[in-house]
Amino acid sequence: MSTPSKDPKPATANEIRAILGPSDDSVIVEILKVGPTYDEVLEAYAWLASDDYLHRRLHHNLHGRAAEVFDILEAEMPEPDEG
């Protein structure tokens, strides 16, 4: 049986939703345009979901499509309270 993480094909919209949970369709479309694999979406989401928000914003070690997905997801995040 093949698992999504071993498939070099671009992730499907359903696979992306399985990783991200409920997401705006425009975010899914933007990610699909990048053409990342399941693993690349998973890696970007893991970085985004990490507890160390400041470190994540200052520097991430993602490259290529995973970095592009990270940037799309980060742009959709609400800004932390500045009060």
C-alpha cells in the first residue's frame, strides 16, 4: 500500500486539506499552484505550527516549494496581539 508521504507527485487538494484542516479555498488554490508534494506541505505546516513563533519568523530552514507553501500559510495567519 502506498502512503501519501512516499508519493513524489504533487499533493492533491484533499491531501492539503487533510494536513491543514479547514482552510479557505483560495489558500488551497495558491498551494496547488506551487505544486508541492505531500511531504513538502507537511513540512511547511509543521514549521508553521511550531511553538517558537519568533524563531520561525526570523529564520526557517525550508527551501524550494516547502518554503513557498510556508510563506502562503504564514500570510494567512492572524498577527499576534500587539497590545
